[in-house]
Amino acid sequence: MKTNVLKVALFGSALVMGTMIGCDKNDPDPNTGGPSGPDIWDRQWITLLASYPDDEGEAGNGGTMVYAVTPEEAKDPNKVINIYTNGTELRSQRTARAQASKNGNFIYNIQYTGESGGTFNKYRVSEGSVFTDTREEINTEPILGSAPRWVVAAEGIGVGVFGSSEILYTGEGVNAVFQSTKSTVKIATLNLDDPEITRQTEFEFPFSQEQKDAGYAVGRIDVPILNEAKNKIFIGCNVSRTDATKKPTLNTNGGLVWASATREIGTVTLVVDYPSLQNPKIITSTRSTANNHAYRTMSQYVGEDGHIYQAATDRSGYEILRISKNTNDYDASFYFNLRTALGDNSARIQAWRYIENGKGIVLYSKNSNSGGGYIALIDLNAGTATPIANDYETALNVSQWQGLIAVDDYAYVPLTPVGEEGRLYIINWKTGEVIKGAKLAGQTGSSYIGSY
């Protein structure tokens, strides 16, 4: 019996494996930044991010601009920031996957698609438009492809991930018969203080054979985080299920299209040991079945209590779960439902940040991913959410949001409808006080997408 393989491109571009990973590091140079080391300085700057359209005019698909302000400048309603004219562009053909050090003195970027897709860059933040490229480059493309998913998983430690899946079947065309699935994972860890790839691995995703035969597969994986003990990495997963009982149809190109089946297993997180990247296993929630791979924003945080708080969202979810520091598994006793807390069954978490003592801030839309931009302060312990009004709610689109920073008592949220001007909202997460700070100039097809 002949067995064929249908390769489903669920994540990034084709992966070309290589035996050597390039790294270009210059000698120290006060003009170019040079080797930079860890972020040991107090915070001086809040970095704002904005995206602009590509050549075809698709909003948010062209590139990323950054601009740094002091907390005092951020709160000044008379200050005008034109990030598109005065900011610095992060190197990337499409919107960059930007990250930052804890104190905000370095911005990290892995370029997204194009000839330099997969190239890591590090920038030293100075002021305004002064972002000095340290020239400490790493080529992650041979491991992670040209459109990698990655985050700062812990201070000084980056983790990039890649997921793909295959459907195994017999027969040809519409007479093909589903057999099983095979999902593949690739992981690379990075030293962000002295940039280099420290370890890499590849393995088959650890579904049981019964789960694979039932049609379960994982494509995109994202938002890896290190636990408090720094001995485990937890990775969000986009789990899908093929209907093993149905024959496929053909698309316009003659390719096989398989029907989907109802997903029955809970929210899935992939866990590997750190730093070895060995012993992969999955944990599943009994409280949610939503995917938890997010989109462009971090969705997992280690609380000061040592537990991991995870938004079960792929831009359409509304739940926050907890992974226990004691068991490294889901804590079934904990569950937060944003819709219940708000009394709004249309709410969808687009981005959020855990701050401290169970408190956090959420950006959410209503009914769809592009359904406006709303803010709420949440108390995970009390199960409550307090809406914070803004002047642009129905006109916003926060579906491509990236960073959401809170410094001391304030969260910094730049809000601009696409193509229009807006304001930098500074929100006291303890009291709910709102300061409408610096004015943010607009540009056609462009909008702000975060703060670091």
C-alpha cells in the first residue's frame, strides 16, 4: 500500500536546514554601539512602535518604526510625536517582531521575511530617534526559517520556534483516505546579552499515536516562556483536527482539502526542559479548548508568585489560565473569563500584560479581530475587569498589537486609528486614573502597535 504525504504549510516559509549559523559581531565602537552586554541600567525610555503599509497599501504590512520618549515626555499633552517622519525604522521587509530588554534600554528584532528574514538585530535605545544598531547579528534562518516566531522568554534569553504539520494518507485525489498526522517542531535559544545561538533542536510534536490517528496536528507555535525555576520552556500551540472519516475535496490548484473535525482536547502547551530542550511533552487544560499561540503579542507571563498566567487566545479567545509553578501543569482551580468579568459576550483578547499581585491590563476587540480597541484593567484574583474608556474605541484596530509596557504605577498605551492621529494614554493601573499624554501624528495606512 502506497502512503503519500500532504505537506501543510501552516507556519512561515520553507525551512532550509544548515550546519553553520552565521554570527557577525564587531569590536566595541562608541559610534556604532559594538558588543553591548546585558541591560544593567535603570530605565530612561519608553519606546513606541508603529507600522506602515506595504507597496500595495496593505496596512501594517510594510515595516516598523520606533521612537523613544521619557515618562515625563509621554505625559505631556503638548508634545507632538511624528514617528513616521522622525522615528527609526527597524530592519525588516515586513512588520518586525520586536522585543525589548526588561529596562527598555535595548530593542531586539528578528527580521520578518525577505532576503534577510530570520536575521537577529539588537539596538541600543538612546533618545527620540536614536536607536544604535549594535551590529551583533545572528542568522537564525537555517533553523527557524525566514519568518520566525520568537520572544524574550526571560531576561537575556530569547527563544525562537517553528512548527509545521503533514497529513499522511493513502490513495489519490478525492479518493484519498486519511491515515494519520505528523507535526514537527524546531526550537533555537539565543543569548541576548552576548548574541549567539546557544542550542537548537528538532523533534516530532509529542501527540500520542491515538491523537494523531484522530486527526490532531499542530501548525503555528509561539510565545515561549521560561518558568521561574528556569528549567522548563512553555510554548503556546495552534492545534487543529482533521476529520478522519471524510474524503478530501480538491482546490482550484488540484490540491487536497481536508475537512475539519470538532476539537475535543483542551488548550495545549508544549513543554521542554531548559537548557537541554529535551523531554518534550504536552499539557492540556480542563478549563478551555482555545488555542494559546497568540499572534504578535506576548500572551504568557510569570507572576511574582511564580505561576505562569497564560491567555488562551489566538486573537479570538477571552480566557486566562494558570500553570502551577509546583506541578508545571495547568491549575484547574484557576480560571479567568474576560467576557464574564466585563459582562460582554463579544470581547476578544488581542493583547494583555500581567503587572503584579494578580493585576493586569487587557486590550480587546468586540465581535471580530478588527472590531475596535478597548481597554480594561483586570484583577485575576477577584475575577473582575474595569473598562477604561478611550476616545478612539470603535475606530481602532489592535489586532497586530505587539508590546504593552507597564512602568511603576503606569501602563503606556499609544492609540491611533489607522491613518489618523491619536494620543498616548498613560493609565494608572492601581487607581484607574487616565492621562491623555503626547499627541501622536498619523499617516495613511499606518498605526501604533505597542510600547516597550
